[in-house]
Amino acid sequence: MRLPSFALASCMLGLLLSSPAKAHAASGQVWVVESGTALDQIHKAVALAADGDVILVRPGSASYEAFSVQGKSLTIEGDPGAKVWNLVFFAGYLGPAVQVADLGPDQHLVLRNLEIQNTYNEPVAALDIRNCAGSIQIEDCTVVASQGPASGVIQSQAVTMVRTTLQTQGPFQPAGSTGYQVQPGLRVAGSNVHLFDCTVVGSGGKESSFLSQGISAGGPGVLVNSGLLYASGTSVSGGKGGGQSTTVPGGACTPFGQGGPGLVVDGPTATTRVVWLDSSAVGGEGGEPLVGCTQPQAPPGPDQLVISGSFDPVAGTRRAFGVVSPLRQGEQALMGFAGEPGDTRWLLLSPGPNKGVYLEGLDIVAQLDPAQLATVFLGTLPAEGAEVLSFPVPTLPPGVAFRTWTAQCLNLAPNSNLFLSGPSEFVVLGAGL
């Protein structure tokens, strides 16, 4: 059964006209960041923006400088994508490329369509999130760190990542030391983190060469020190172990580094939990020999290493969903679905970004506002197990610069099990944007 496009448009139009509870979304401002203009850096827009505003980042040939958000509700979105690059030798600073801190319980931050990268030799996360009682959603982003975790999430209550890649490139060697500190792609400490259709890769090990001696093992893909990690449709890999280059054919070589573990659960038993739905954790490859070296390849890392805490696999197949963003009036909006053929589906919509909550009894993460929830029946998923639907973007009321929504897809499988997709937060922009 195909969904008539007017059903979606009518539902969203109804939300547009009857959702005063999200008044900040109606009265907020859109700040456009673009190279070559007066507002040419994201951190300048963050300083000017008020709670509930949208920062729309135009792509360009140059990367934007590092920025931080402290105690503000914002949506920062690439249009359609933009790069944030912290290169300390030139214009950067010794810190994360993006830092989010101190969000209050009712504050929300959305980062979407951004490439975030740290490129210098310090064990600093590219995306650092800490001390947030509110919620953060990272959607359609790529996060890369040179020698720190791609992302560290510390003492934060609701962090959701959707279709996001986290990668750490190499280990860190402290000055004056011969040892190496391998890094995870994602470190979770005292936080609730939800991953949907993400890819996470730990740091590779140090490789020895003529100019740089010493090797190390690979780093873990994900390290959970305490808190809850919920993973759906996510691929986690440990980093490859380091090897050694020989200086001449037949030269001496030493054993290589073991591959990093895929997933490490190591925190207080009562407060450390991983819930695992249709996800994979794979240890990294061991360091391998080069020409002239007779050492065998090192062993791979373990797929899962549960030292303390719990690892709870959940039966079922992940359901995926997403809405293209930002949306402009007069365009056709696209949304995509993936699941089991024959799934009966309902689109769930509510205004604004919302906090993700893990529902223990259903093993799902809900990220919607029950008081303003709208539902659209979507029919059954076709035999291909995937579908893309389109609908006309509704017109915003006069004087409204933007509106934001959160959407998820509820799936009733042929065997009567219920599954909820990951969330998608999207923005409809007003005229002229």
C-alpha cells in the first residue's frame, strides 16, 4: 500500500497550526553561516544565538573553525553538509573540534550534516560531550580524531547518534615516553547513549619504521565505563594492531601488536549496561608482516570484552528511518524506511527535538513528545524491505522562520513484535532560506 502524499503533508500542517507548546520554534531565528560573509564562523553564530535558534551552515571550500556550545538549545545543521576542522598548528586550539557542555534538563542540541575533525597529536576527542542533563542528537555526521577518541560522552543523560561515523586514527605517545595510549572510537562514562545505524572504529596501533621505533596494539571500538549504551544496527570495530617495517630485505623484526577489541564493557557492575540489537562488534586485525619479516601476523582483538557490567543482546532486526533535512517550502521532502518485508508501519511525529528515553519493557528508545504526538498510517513495507516516500513540504505561517520535528517509525512485524526505528530530527525553513 502506498501512502498518499497529502496525508503526511496534512499531518505536518496540523502540527504547524496547533503546537503552541513549542513556541520557541515559531519565534526563533535562523543564523546563516557562510565563508566570505560577516557571519563566517559557527562559533560566532553560537555566541549570537538564543535558546531555540537554528544555525544553518553553508558548505564551502574552507573548513570552519572549532566551536563549543555551553548551556544553549540550538540546532546546528549543514546545508547540505559542512566541515569543522581543528588544526592546532594554524587556526585551531588545543581542545575538541566541537564541545557540548552543561545543557540544562529542558535544553536540546542537534548537530546534523557536519564533518568534525581534530588533526593534531594530542589525546583529545574530536567531539566532546559532558555534563549535560538535557539531550543531544547527532545525525548524519562524520567524526574523526587523530590521536584521541572520536567522541567522548561524560556524565550526560541523553545522547543519540543516528547514521554517524566515529573514527579514531592512531594512538598517542606522551612526551618522553616509549609507551602508547590507544584510543576508542567512542568512550561512554556515566551517560546514556543511543546509537542507530552508526559505524565506530577504534584507533590503529603504532607501527614501527626506520624513523619511529616501537609498536602498540589497536584501540577498542567502543569503551563503556559506566552508564547505558543502546545500539541498534550499529557496526563497531577495534583498531588494527601495529606492525613493523624492515629497513632492508631480510632485516630483523619483532612481534606485531594485537588488534583492538570491538566492544569493551568495564565499569561498576550495577551501573554499566549495554543493550545490543542487530549490531556487530568485531576485533581489529592483528599487525601483519611486511616483505623481509618472518614474524607471523599478530592475533585479532576480541569481539567483545565484558570485564564488569552487563551485555544484553536483544532478539530482532533493526528498523531504520530518516528524513532529509533541511526542507524548504515548495520542495518535495524525502523519507526512507528499512525493515522486514510485510511490516505494518505508522509514522510518529512530534514538534521540536526531544529527549531519548530507553523503555525497558519494550527494548526501544522513544524520542517523541507524547502530549503532541501525531500518527500517520503508512501501510506495509514492500517485499524489497525498503521504501522511499515523498510528500510536499508544508507552508509555514507568516513570520515563522522555521519549525523542527522529530519523527520515528513504529513497525509491527508479521510475527506481532513491535519495533521502533531510530529518530530523525528535521527542519522546515521559512521563505528565503
